[in-house]
Amino acid sequence: MKYDFKDETVQSTGLRFPKLELKKDEVGRVCPLSPKFEATITHWVTKLGYVHCFAKADTWEQLVAIERDGGKPDECLLCEMALRADTKEIVQLPNKRMATYALRYKTDMRGNLLGGQLSYYLEIWLLGNKKFRELQNLRKEWGNLQNHDLEIICTEAKYQNFDITLKKEALWNKDKVVKQAVIEYFKAEAVKYDLRKCLGDEIDIDTLKRRFEVIRRRMSPEAEVGLSEQDMFSKETTKKEEEDVFAKAETEGNIFPAEEGEKVPEATTKEEKKETEESSVLDSLVP
Ligand SMILES: [Zn+2]
């Protein structure tokens, strides 16, 4: 099937999810309600956003090793490209990234509950190594983070750097009835989002190669006239510069329409997968 790059209905097939993001100096209040998290290793690819590394990473040790060794070029085309002189500007070395479900309270910019009322929503918290370590340390010191809210202050918006302060209590579990309602809401919302997909695009090698061809063609000086960069890519994506960069890619980098035979992210969640996700959320909420 052929699509026009300007076709907006094509854009809407990209994976969208509520991402925890703050403006500079904004104060938020969250509770990492699920102590489970998804860990993955991804490459930042110009114009494509985050793409999952192809190297085998079934265990935490393997994830760590891929990052430590600066990629596995014999297992992953992207790792190879990240090292090659002619492509390393386009493909970054692989990095470990994590994601978890968090409860975010509705507050004003200073972190005060709106109208003093408790209202909340679920957000996906994408964590680079630095922020992940911070949460781990807090957990080590304070135990289960379900019992403590976190006040987060955004010190830098582009890379979403936060100052994190642990609160003595968690607003969501102060009242029995509210607590039950939050749990119901959280479970129902969490199953809608596959954390792995939130962390990056999973595409097969052939599709990846085709996409690179398009990028190369469009970026070369002999590119066809009449199709400017602006036409092709709705937004400029920026190069990853720090470990704690958050994905812009999920909503902005997915510039390619699904091709025939290729999976469309939202429609492919299997029942099985849903069950696993759900039970893990359930487990995690039982004290
Ligand atoms: Zn790789």
C-alpha cells in the first residue's frame, strides 16, 4: 500500500502513550505504584527514534554486557553501524533503558493538588540509567516505593532531568475507599500499554534496511526536488547526547507508515501478552 508522507491518518498508527514529562521548573507528584519495570537496550537512530537492539538480551547480565562492551556488532546491524565511520552519526551506541507505570497526581505547576482534591492518572515513566539508580537507591533506603510519593522537580526539560524528593506518605493509600479505586483504575489503565513498545520501535532487519535506504536517498544532495526534509519529517529529532535522554521517538520519530506484512504496534497485542502484563500488575499491587 502506498501512503503520502503528509497523510495524517498514517501518523495516528504510531504508538502513543501517556509519558511522564515535565516542563522546566515544573513540580510533579508521582507514586511508582508498580515495583516491576521493563528493561531493554535501544539505539537512538536519527529520524527513526529509539529502536530495539538486535543483540540477544534475555537477561539483565546480557543487557549490561551489551552496553558495557559498546554493542555487539556481530549480532546487531545497528551496533555495527554505530561503530562504522560512515554511519555512526546516524546510529548511536546501544543504551540500557527502563520503563515503569507510575501514578501521577493532578497538580498545579508547583506540585499542589488541584483544588485540594485527589485526582490522578497513569503515566509511563521512562528511566535512563541515572534516574533508575536513584529509584533503586530510594527503594533500598525506604522500602516499597508504593508507600511513598515522590516529588519531582524538572531541572532541565530537554533531557527531563529531575530532582527527586521522597515524601513520607503516599496520598493514594491514605483512605481505604480511595485506595481501592486507585488500584482498580491503575490495573485497567496499565494493561493498555506494553512497556517494551513504549521504550522503542521493534522492526525487522529488512524493514530497517529499507528505511535506511529512504533516509540516505532523502539526505543525499541528489535528492529529488520537491520533497524537502520538512515535508518528510514532521519534526526535527535531535541527537542523543546523554544517557538520560527520553524518547521523543514514540510519538514524533515514527515517520514511516506500516508496510505490508509489517506489524502495526497497537493492533498486535496478543491475549496471552495481556494476561502476563495484567498478572504482573496485579502481583505488584498486592502488598
Ligand atoms: Zn545493537
